[in-house]
Amino acid sequence: MTRMADYIISDAAVRDLDDIWTYIAADNLNAANRVEEEILSAFQRLAENPKIGHIRKDLTSKAVRFWNVYSYMIVYRGDKQPIEIVRDLYAYRDIVTLI
């Protein structure tokens, strides 16, 4: 896990972010950087407002919330301080099996 000032990022979420950047950068480096910045900005926003995400009982019974950035779903635990970013996944992947 990586600890930032206001949130913790799981190892899986760090790998997810690297994978997202690598995939987009293969076609467009500027877009990859922009998406990464938006996702990191969302992490900070969620840390400041942990209840703004959505509970998705259709996806999991775990105590996590979801927040979308473009086509990516940030999965996080907002009931802890600091919050924990669990995953950041392409929304069309099999979210149920990955969280």
C-alpha cells in the first residue's frame, strides 16, 4: 500500500493506474497523462468528501463505494480515515470478480 497525505492506495490500485496509463499512452501520451491526473484528482476529492461515492449492492456486499472518472470506476473504502483506494478499473471489466 502507498500512503498519501489524505488517502491510502492499495497495491492493486497502483497497478491498475499504471495499466490504465500504459494502455492509453500507447496511442496518446498527453491523454494518458490527463486521465491519470483526473484519477489522482478524484482520489483527493474522495478523501475530502468520502460519502460522495455510490454504494453498489448490485456489484458487491463489501463496504466500498464507487466513483466514476471517464470510463473508469474508482472503488474505495470511505468509512476509514484516511480512505483507502481499493481499485481503479475500466468500467466494462468484470468488476464483481475484481473487487
